[in-house]
Amino acid sequence: MRAPFDGIVTEVDSLQPGTLVISALAAFTTTSAVGLVSTSNTWVEANMKETDLTHVHRGDPVDVTVDTYPGKTWKGEVDSISPATGSDFSVLPAENASGNWVKVTQRVTVKVRLDLKPGDPPLRAGMSTYVTIDTGHRRWFRMLYG
């Protein structure tokens, strides 16, 4: 069978050896319970606070740590920044009919492409990560005494 990219197929109980697969029909799709997880193009989707994205640009270097592997850091770079917040893509956006609005910091998805090295531990879809982006910009703080 052909797939659009190299990967591992999950939850394929309905697809067994000897099963007749009809030409031009998908045996499984990535939007159903069955999925094709890429093994060659690895990335992390970080849902960053909008207030943390002031100086973030495509190509900025990134350090990623994964809860599963304490002490191990992956290098990567910002591949893309979503054009809208997660709430804008929601099927049922939170809209207050009473006119009382509370300011809530929104989340914006940042896609980070990882540079995997031979011998790196395996990464799995859905793992918890901590993402640090080096924007080259340093924050300055002023201390008040008195």
C-alpha cells in the first residue's frame, strides 16, 4: 500500500492480511480513529500564550524537553505560527451574550520542527513537552527600592 509519507499505522483491526482493498478507496484516513503517524517528519505543536509571542519569528531556534526523558533536550526551529487563536477555530466559540467580557490570554499554536539525531529516544504523538524559543530579545526588568 502507498501512504503520503513514511510512518506507522495505528488501530488497524479492520485491515487484516488477506483483506480485499478496493483501488482508489482509502483503507484508513488520518481523521478517523485509525491514524498514520509520521516517522520521518517530526514536529511539536506548542500552544503558546499570545503575550509570549511578541518577538517570535519563523526560524527562531527552539529547545524542547519531553517529560518522558528528563535531562534530554531536542533542538529545533519555529516552522510556523498559526494565523489565529485556538478559540477562533472552535466549533462553538465562547461568546458572552450579556456583554460582560473578561479578558483572557489566548493561545496560539506554534509548530516547531525538530532536528532528530541518530540514537535519540523515540518520540510519540501526544507526549507532554516544554518548549523554549530563543528570540534573541532579552527582557529588561527595573527594580524599585524604597
